[in-house]
Amino acid sequence: MEQDILLDDTDDLLIENGDFKIGDSLTQEVGIILRMNQGELKEDPLLGANLLKFINSSVDNNELQTKVKLHLQRDGKNYEDIKNYITLKSNTL
């Protein structure tokens, strides 16, 4: 279990009793990685799934899953451990 500073639904810091709230941050970190575009993170400019570019595209679920796995692996996360927390859905049938 990864422990870090927690963010609220708008990505603002959560404050509890005048201090940063600390807790399980795995799903939070995964969500940030999946929302990021490459180049947004100075420390690792290649990290970021660029998923926004797939909106209204013909990407299939396998291609989408491969992209997600790659970027989670880049950050040291195992897709198999967290796939139940992620819903991937492409526009193709």
C-alpha cells in the first residue's frame, strides 16, 4: 500500500486537523497518470497516457489497455494489481 499526501476530487490538498491528510494513494496516483499528457511532468516527460487524444477516435480496447499498462509500468505500478479499479472503454464496438 502506497502512502502519500491525499488530494480531493478537484486535486486540491486534503487538510485534516490543520495538517496534510496522509493515506493510501495508489488509486489517486493511477488517476493522475491516466489524466496526464506526456511532457507535463518535468521529472519524467515521457510519463502520461495521453488518453484525451483517444476521445472520439477508433482506438480499440486492446490498444487502450496496452497504453495504460505501459504508463503504469513506467511509474512502477502493476496493471494486474489495479485493473479492477480501472474501467477502460473505447468508442469501438
